[in-house]
Amino acid sequence: MVLVIAGDRSGVGKTTVALALNAALTARGQRVQTFKVGPDYIDPLFHTSISGRPCRNLDAVLTSADYIRTCVGYHSQGMDAVLIEGVMGLFDGQGGSHEGSTAHIAQLLQAPILLVLDVQKQAASVAALVYGFCHYHSPLQIAGVVLNRVGSDRHRQILEAALAPLEVPILGILYRDQTLSLPSRHLGLVPPQESVEFQHLRDRLAHLGNTCFDWERLTPLLAPAALPTAPPFAVSPLPPVTLGIAQDAAFLFYYADTLDLLQALGATLIPVSPLRDTHLAPNLQGLILGGGFPEVFAPELAANHSFLESLRQAMQGGLALYAECGGLMYLSRGIQTLEGNYYPLVGYLPTVAHMGRTLTLGYRQATALQTTACLLAGETVQGHEFHYSYLSAPPAMPLWQLDGQPEGWGNSRLHASYLHLHWGGHPQWAMRFLQQAAKVG
């Protein structure tokens, strides 16, 4: 089976617990495969950095139940431990439903749940909370709880006494002074690639994992489950295509399955850095600009004049281009920061990306009004938005409507939108993009 690490709500410390378990197991030489429920890009970066294996997203809204089962089964082969970090509270899914929730994923996989609780302001009442979570949805198995931010030994004794009648194992106890603080900013945690102290943090997480959990009872819950072992997507290679993938501190939001799918289809993926590279490789037939933090690195991106000019020339030559959220911002005329600073960028899209104070967040269903480099007009998709920026001018011929507003640019060589898509569950999008890219050169 696999172990799902869930919380009763957001902010209770499930990421710290999941990373601590990952770090402790990895430090012991265990082969650990991690997964993250939902569309989040940042938490998987931490798990990948610790385990050395790509952390994969399990999103029932962006993919499907069958895809999730095959993804977990396939990537769990040969592993010593399988960890799934949940999202939000256990039952929090799309639009107030359970769809896409941690509970939904746990039920699909018939996986036991480790429930993380922030108990710093609780005593005996914790028993009512745990009882409710154990009985609210009977098909789920709450295998144990982790008590986070325990105030003292006396506080611990009160909590243990309150939970004893429920016979729910306490599998971990983290005292308040043991809690790690991971640096964060507007879109969440600061990625490990930017943290000079991440190695020290990893060592502290491993120590936390080794000393704060009941490993005798926890270890049996970590074994891989008996799930399908076929690849999550069955595709045949297309004619070879060389793609650039923007991968640096400014552009790092990619679903691992998307990159796997492109390679399975025969694409050669070349890492590209709009921050550091002086020019675009001349043999590229397509370029993918994922999400990330172009607003944080806007001065450096704007100062790399030679790369910007190289990209402009490649686009004039017909380069196939897919740009998502941060990539969309990079293709605009420039970024206007909250402080009023303006940084000119590629200038391909006739709009400016302004940083705002309001977060646009949530799943979206959209129907393409234009045929793009990866979609056909009339095709309906499920995607996800997560950004603080907004555009100064809407497209004259929008790709689609998001929340009733025109958004996105598209043609046979371009797809640019705020909407994040999961290609792993929809191979036809990757196939179309590669077919369009093959026409270049």
C-alpha cells in the first residue's frame, strides 16, 4: 500500500511531515517515490530534491481516476516506500465537493491515511476532531495521527489520554520548538533551487523524521500497493523533434508526466535558460515556457538582451511555442511590478503583465475558440490558474473565455495562456504540439 499524508485543514504542517518522512527514509538509503495531490508545482520540487526522483502530481480534475491508479502503480515499482502528500484539508476538493480531494485520491488507491493535526490550541477536544474524521466517510482508513506543535510533555499527556479511547495510533509527535519554518513568498514556498541553506534544512528534516515518528508501526504502511504497472500513457513515437524546455529559477513549473510523455513520443528535450543563456540553440523546433517566477527575476530577464533577440528571431522563423502563465508573461511587452518598475521582455504579445495584490486561483473549464499549437478549436479542457498578475489588454481574438473574460493567444505555431494544463492525462495535446514543431526546420 501507499501512505497518504493528510491534514484536517491547510497550514497544519503536512508538508513538513511529508518532507521529514521523505528525508529520513532517503538518508537511510531507501528508494522513495513521492506524489502530491492537486495541481501544486512547488511542494513537488522539495520532494524531488530530497528523494532524487521526480515527484508526480495526482490530480483527478486535470486527469482521471484511471490515470491516477496507473501513474502510482507504474512509478511505485521497485520502491521501498511510497508517500503521497495531500492538499488542503482531507475532504476539500473542487468547488466544495470531494472531487480531487486528498480523500478522493486515498479512496481511489485504497490507501491508509496519516492525519496531521496542529494541536497547539487544543487539549481534550482533539478526540472529537479525530473521531469525526474517522467516521465522516467510512470507506477511508485513518491509520494514525501526527500531533504537530505540541506545547509540552504535560500537553502531550493530555492529548494521549484524550485519544486513547479511540484506539487511533499516534504515529508521530512534533513539539512546537521542533517545527521548521520554510521560507515563503507570494505563490507559496521559496523553491529549494533558490535556497542556499537547503542542504542544512534537509539534514534537519531527516533528524526530525528519525526522532519524532513511531517507525515500528509506520513502516508497514509505506510498502508499495498492488496497482497496475503499465505506463500511464501508451503512445508510439512520432518523427523525432528537438524541443527547448525553459528550466531555471524563473521557469520551473512543469508536471513530470508532461516531460515523460514528450520523451515517450520521441522528442529530445534541451534545457534552456532565459536567465543565463546568451542565445537560443539554433536546432530547436519548438520551445516550452512553463510557469514560474518571471516577476521575481524580471530585471535579469530584461537585461539578457541577446537571448531575447534570439527568441524573437526564432519566432519569426516559425518556432512552435507553448507558454503557460509565467511563460505568457515573458512573451508580453514587459512586466510592471507593484513598486512601479517596468521591465521590457519579448514583446510578442501586445499586452503588459501587471503585478497585482489579488490572487487568481482555481480550476477552470475552457473551450478553445482558436486552433493552437496543441489544441483544436472547439476542444474543451480542464485547467488550473494560480497567479497574481493581470494583463493590460485582452487579446483581440482570444483563445478562450476564463471566468467570462477573453484570455489567451493561439495559432498553429503558438499557445499562450494563464491556464496550466496537465498533458500527461491528455497525450493528444503533446502529439499535436510535436507535429506542429516537426514542420519547423
